[in-house]
Amino acid sequence: MPDREIWERGYAREAQRSLLPIAHSLDDALEIASAFVDPLFDIEGTATGTWDPQGLNWGLTSRSSPDKWRKTTTAPIVLIG
């Protein structure tokens, strides 16, 4: 990213306005986005099954550990890039 400090400040400002119960820091958001996007571009094809917006993973093949992001919400998580 071109200027991390600017992105961190801007993301923090927008996250304060968000209704989402997760990803309140840029690092948190990047980790969640990475769990979704990285398997899509992985040559080994690890993005199998369906994206689970509650578990934040691709079926049972996710390489990340989304447990720390789980919250008691039933609303789907939408990432806008």
C-alpha cells in the first residue's frame, strides 16, 4: 500500500462509522480480506466450496484461523474494496 499511515488513519475513521462488529483496524480488515482473496488466487486451488461469511473461511480448506473474528451476529459480512 502506498502510504500505510494514511491508510490506517483513514480506515480507523471509517471503521468508527461502520455498523460491523469486526475489523476495526486496518490490520484486522487486511487479515479478513486476505482470508477471502488469497485462496482465490492460490495456484493450488484452496478456495473450494462456498465462502462462509460467518466463519470467514472457504469451507474446510481455509488457511487462516478466523475464530478471533467470530461474533454473535447473524448479519452477513460485506467487504468493499
